Amino acid sequence: MRNVILSLTALSLSACASDQTNSDTDLPFFGDGYRAEGDQCRRIGENDFTNQFLDDAADLVGCPEDMENLGVFITDTGAEEVGRKDGYILFSVPVR
């Protein structure tokens, strides 16, 4: 019985973790689009890799490298590229 409970707990935790990341990356994405629901870019939370890019005056945002309107996103938001990982470009987007 104890093993069954532990297995169910582990399964629940892994399901929660998959909600926060894309299946093809270790980046801790959250939300459903940056600027508007459904946008390809998404906010990124903190982990061992991303903590070096976090700033209280900016959002950390990840966009697919092959995104069609990437230039428009950069111009519209004032985004500055800070890194790349797993097919995504990481941007610091000022919020103030």
C-alpha cells in the first residue's frame, strides 16, 4: 500500500512539473503566451540556468529561435537577448 501511495505521489508531482515546462526543454516556462494568450513567447521562471538572467525590473521571456515575427517582438517590447537554450532565445524585457 505504501509503495502505491508513493508511486501516485511521484506521478502527481511529475504531472505538475510538466505543466511548467515544455516537453522539449528544461526551461521553466509558465503562463500561456507573453503579451497575449497563445503567443509563442512565454515567461520563464527560475532554475539553475535561468537565475543568472533574472532581474526585478524585467521579465525573462523565451521565444522559439524560428519564430516568424521575432523582430517585431524585440522592437515592440524593448527585449534584449540574454541567452539561448534548447531552441529558445531568452530575452530580458523591461517592465518599468
